[in-house]
Amino acid sequence: MIPGVHKYVDIGVGPMHRGKRKSSEVNPALLDKMGERLTFEQISVGLYDALSRKRQNVLARDCPLETIERFRQEELDHLGLLERSLRHLGRSPAASCASAYLAAQASLGLQKLVQNSETSFGDSLEAMVIAAATDNLGWELLISLALQAGLDDMAWEFCGALREEQIQLSTLRSWVEDLALHEKIIPPEYGERSA
Ligand SMILES: [Fe+2]
């Protein structure tokens, strides 16, 4: 069991059917934070795209491109989960909300850093750790809000997203640590171009 997930499972969250709720019946904070997460997941897909491009220009065998692409797909899946969940609550995924705007503003620096061709793959990984940590906290809050609303099915699905976010964070952190300790990244002019 991944740390942090068990507390939600232990209290009895599991697949069970609950009727469709109207958005007016749930805590507005849940809808606001779902909108925030949706925006951030969209941004995360773009961050992983940029990281993937950068990874192709360095030799860093311990940071497989396939893993980065898997993480990117997970972010896309999380985006789809949020879109479905918002529709389930009668809310358009395209609806704007205050926290989504703030998340977009707060992530501008991360996007600028990762998408900048002048910054290194290692620098970009550090930015991705910040993004992944933010995502972890965001999903934990969403699980609590969904449980508070009695949306057990939804909370269970959010636990699945949190598990993936936890693995992303621990993997990215281990890459940053490994690269810092061993200086394993070799720029293309000093090594072979990676596959
Ligand atoms: Fe995410």
C-alpha cells in the first residue's frame, strides 16, 4: 500500500453506486478544486511534453523516456476523470472557477522553466517535482471533499489518481537525487544521442 492512500481505503471507500448529484447540492469548494485540478492536469500534460522533448536531447539512461511518456498519459487520464466527474455533478468542465485561474497563474514559472530550451533536463526535473508535489496535495484534498459530500465512488477513483501521482513524485524525486549525486546527465555533444 502506498503511504497516504490507506487512510482513505481504511475508512471504507470502495466501489459503490451513488446517485447523480446536482452541482448545487455539493460543497462549492469541491467543484472549485475539481476545476483547479483539471486546469493543473492540462498544464501537466504540456509540462511532460516539454520534458520529453528535452529528455530526447540528453543521455540519461536512468530517466527512461517511456516512463515520462507513461506519466504524461496518466495526466491525460486524470484530466478525463475530472471531466467525467464534473459532468456527473452537472457541471461543465469548461466552466471557469477562481482556483483554476490561480493554479494557471501559479504554474506560469514552471511552464516557462520546463519549456525554455536554455534550461537543462535536470533543472526541468526539479520543476516537475514541484508540479507533482502540488498535484499530490490537490488530489488528497479532492478525496477529502468528495468523501465529505458522500461521493464515495468518486473518492475511490480519485484515490487511483493519487496513487499514480505518488509514484510520479517519488520517481521524479529519485531522478533529481540520482542526477545530483552522480552527475549522470551527458549533453548530446559529449555523448551519444539517446533513443
Ligand atoms: Fe496530475
